[in-house]
Amino acid sequence: MIKKIFLLLVFILSASNMYGATKEDVVKLYLDDNFSSACQKSAEIYDSYKEDDEFLNIFAHSCLEADMVNRLVLPIIKLYKTEKARENAAYYSTILYQKKLLYVALIDGVDISYVNLPKTNYILSIIFEKFVTKDYVLKSGMYTFIDDNNSQITYTLSIETEDNFKKMFLRTYKNDKIVKTRTYW
């Protein structure tokens, strides 16, 4: 009896994997601006599409838009076949590297003021540039940055412990009210 139940469970799990997400599902989520789900589904089906540059770029861009920067690693390593793919991989790598440098600067006190990396329009990249040029106010372990285009928008960068793990929090404020919180590690 237990063998039959076990075999039934194996069959059900196998069948559910056969009918899991597809590239088309990810593309639809992406086009619907459901970046978080597109990123998560892309990670689930990565092995099936890891040679497909279109999929890899959708995967990476979805994760970037969803602020799931750590997930950029998988598409980055496979984006090498064309000039555009390599250019995109360099863009995503820059942001991932900036995130990691900010993290070690805040956690370990490593001086990154000498680092000069390409600039991108991604918020973490903007904050990185402001951090290395010391364009912030530091108060009680919290770094505050003013948006260059809108003085009503500010950002704070801090390290907080969550689940016994130090994480970097980037909060966006508009008129002193939090409008978005991003978490990185």
C-alpha cells in the first residue's frame, strides 16, 4: 500500500513538472509587468531555456525590475553569444557588483570610494554613485540621499538584521512617506 502511494506521489510530481511554466508564460508575465512572477518562473524553468538569449534577457530584466538582483547571476553567465547579449550581461553584472560593493562597505566598513564603475539608471547604481562620492547625510547608521530630479524624493540606505542575517535596506520616500522598500544581501 505504501509503495502504491509513493508511486502515485512520484507520478503526480512528475506530471506537475511536465505541465509547469513555459517561456510563453514568462513572456506573458513580463509583458503584463508582473516582473516578480516572471523572475520566479524564469528561475524555475531556467534549465530548459538557458541557451535562449531572448529568454535570458527577459529573465534578467524581470529580476532587475522586481529588485531580485541576486537572481541575475544565472542569466549573466549565459549571455555571451552575441554582442547585444554580452552588452546586457555587462550591464546586469555592473549592478550586481555595485550591490555587492555597497553591502561590504556597509557591513564590513570596506572603503569603496576609489571604485569607478559604469553608471546605469537603475536605482541601486544611482545610490552606489552617490555613496562613493559621499553625496549623502549619515545619521545614526542611516545614509540619506536626495533624488537629483525631484527634491521631494529621498532614499535611505541602512543595514538591519532580519532572520539573524544582516540585510541592506534601500527605502524610497516621497514627501517623507515610504513609497518603496528594497532589500538586498
